[in-house]
Amino acid sequence: MPDKFKFAFMPSASCGGCEIAIVDIDEVILKVAELADIVYWPTALDFKDHHLEALPDGSITVGFFNGAVRNDHDVHHAKLLRQKSAFVVAFGACAQMGGIPSLGNFWTTEELAHRMYDTVPSVNNPEGTRPQLKYDAPEGELTLPRAMDRAYALDQVIDVDYYLPGCPPQVKWIVAAVEAVASGELPPKGTVIAGTKAVCDECPRERSEEKQVTEFKRIHLVENDPEKCLLEQGIMCCGPATRDGCEAACVTAGQACRGCFGPTDNVNDMGAKLASAIASITVADAQEEADRILGHLDDPAGYFYRFGLAKSMLGVQRGEFKPEAE
Amino acid sequence: MLKKILGQMGLNPGRLRLEWLSASEAQRYAATVAEFTDEIRALGPIPAGVEDAAVAKEEVHAG
Amino acid sequence: MQKIEIDPISRLEGHGKIAIFLDDAGDVAEAYLQIPELRGFEQFCVGRPVEELPRITPRICGV
């Protein structure tokens, strides 16, 4: 190894949990420090944009990008990181597929802003003041980034080499990624650094051959049997479509999977796969009966695309139809 | 459930229809398809995607 | 008038930007703190089942 590698960690529309996950690797961070110089990580160290801009193009070995791409400043950051990095890793569910912030894609940005600045109970804004992209303060001009019409996944904006899934990514996969860089044995481009099967394959709960559900129930309304498959107990679980590698963490803790690792390799659209999985275990003789059973899933799109609405093939169309719930 | 998802995704649930027909019901089959085709025609193309496409082209894929 | 812009504010989660304006004597005339981020939790939690919120709202800040 001639030189030390260079790593950069770029946050965008995120919660900071991904950055905590990096620190969570504990003493492995020392190995990272031995292996690489961190050249940009504003969440943890005092870096400014001009530090990143001053680096030669392609000089960063791996640029880790966490968070969804929500405004034009994020777009600028994404492109800048791409320009400066040999490899870009979409780090965490938001960068991989939009994550929780992409749930906002159910609404227009104007609707989100209206709620935030006008109608939230804790807001008192009778004059309807809104953040302005440009403001001429007496002392000079101030600017803000422009929020785009929706949240995008990183690969909808720039070319992405690898994906580290999860909300947040699991320590063992971060370590695996660092080790891959250290050894020089890189997987093919586009690889999602995690398991290759579904969460169900890792899940310790017992499944019967024939899943049959005659009633879907909300998780707090049942006392769930910790030994038995949640879906078989009528509790909505995203395990069948979700990539494994988390050791079924949520399910082991008594909560249903919500799909933060994203779809497995052979699933194109998480929602479509889950809809088909749910339909195939629902036992009904007549359409009315099926409607009644499935009617108990109050928020199917919210379950199926909890972490990945930005990557939904259907996309959210606006202007044609507004469900009453909204 | 699919209709509910379509609604949540901002699409008119009327764009999806499920009918059970037997192979011997040729006339009903033809009538159902014709009827649904008319319904979809009346709904017209999905109006959205416009704002989205503009942003995607202009800002997202520009570089 | 001289302007010092600190962007991003580092060593914290979330996005912040500070603009400081200095007068001719080099003293601070005015300082502005800006929060340049919009995600929309206030709106997109609406319509989600209440028992799901403990798994959505932690993503406001994960630190």
C-alpha cells in the first residue's frame, strides 16, 4: 500500500444516524484511521465545503454519501463528491432509495411547506412568512438552497458504485466494506454490501409450509407469539421482500420488518413484491372477503415503501387523485 | 388493496379493474373490455410527471 | 462590509449556515443563522398508523 487511502463522509437530507453508525464500529475506527485519512466529515470534524472543493478530482478513494437528495445544495454536494471520489458509496437507506424523507413524496413540496410553516399547531405565523431563497438583509444578501419537488435517491442524481443498506447500516457490513477496500478485493459495481437472501431466511421465527391469513391486525392489538412468523399471525411484515444481513434485528425484538435494507437482488419493486406476498397468503373465497381482510392494512403504500418511496416504479403521481385521508 | 395503493400514489383507482369471466362468456368478455377501455380513455393520460420530469432533466441529470 | 460565511456548521447533526457581517472597524455588525433543510416530517407522519410513528420519528435526528 503506497499511500494512505482517503475517505470522505458527506451528509445530506439525513438524520445523522448513519454518522453514528460509523462511530459505532468502535475500535475498528482505529483500523480505519490507520488505513485512511478522513478528508471530509463535517458532522464529526471541522470541515467546510471549500476543503472538499480544493481536493484534486478523483483523489478521494471512497466517498460515503448518506441521506436523500432533497434540495439543490444536496445535488451540488452529490456531484462534487462524485467528481472528487474514485468510488461513491450510497450509505444507508436514504441514499440507497430515498429513505424516510422520501415519504414526503406523497405530497408536493408546497404542501409540506404549508404544513410546516402555516398549520402545525406549534407554529404561530399569521403573516404567512416563508423562507426565501434570497433575502436582502440590510448588511448584504443571504441565500438558501431550493427544495426540489421531491426527495431523490442518490443514484437518481449521480452514478453510484456500491450500496451499504440499512437504517442505519449495520456495523458488520461497514467493517466488511472497509476490509474490501483494504484488501483491494472489490465486488462488482452496483453491489449491495449485505446479504443476498430475504430477511425471512434469517428470521428465527417458525414458519409453516402453508401461510394462511384470515385477518390482518395492528401489532399493538395482539399479543404476538415470539416463536411464530409475524405474517402468519396477521401482522404486516416486510421480511419476504427485504434483503437480509441485519440478522432479523427488528423481528427478533418483537417488531415487524419495515424493509430498511431495501429489496433483494431479484425484486425490482418492493411494493409490488410485498403486494404479491400479502395477496398469496390471504385466504378468501370471495372478492368481498379479500377486500375485508386486506382493508385492515390501513396504509399499504406506507408499509411497502416505508424506506424506499423514491425508488417506487409507480412513482407518486400528483394532480390526478387525492385520497380523502389526505 | 391495490386500489388503495393506487390512491395513495395519487392515481385514480378507477384505472384498475378486476373481473372474473369464464372462457364461455365471450360476449361479456368483449363488453367488459370495451367498457373498461372507454373508462380509461375518458380518464385520459396520467397528468403528472410534468413537474417531476422538468426538475429531473434540468437539475438532476444535468451533470 | 465584509461577510464571513460558515457553511456547513460542522460537528453537529443537521444542516446550518451562519452568515456574519463585519463593519469597517472589523466588528460584528449582524449575524444570521440559517437552517437550509426541508424534509417535511410534520406532514408525512399524517396518515401513517400511530403505532408506526416510533419507527418514523427517530429519523428526525438519529444522533
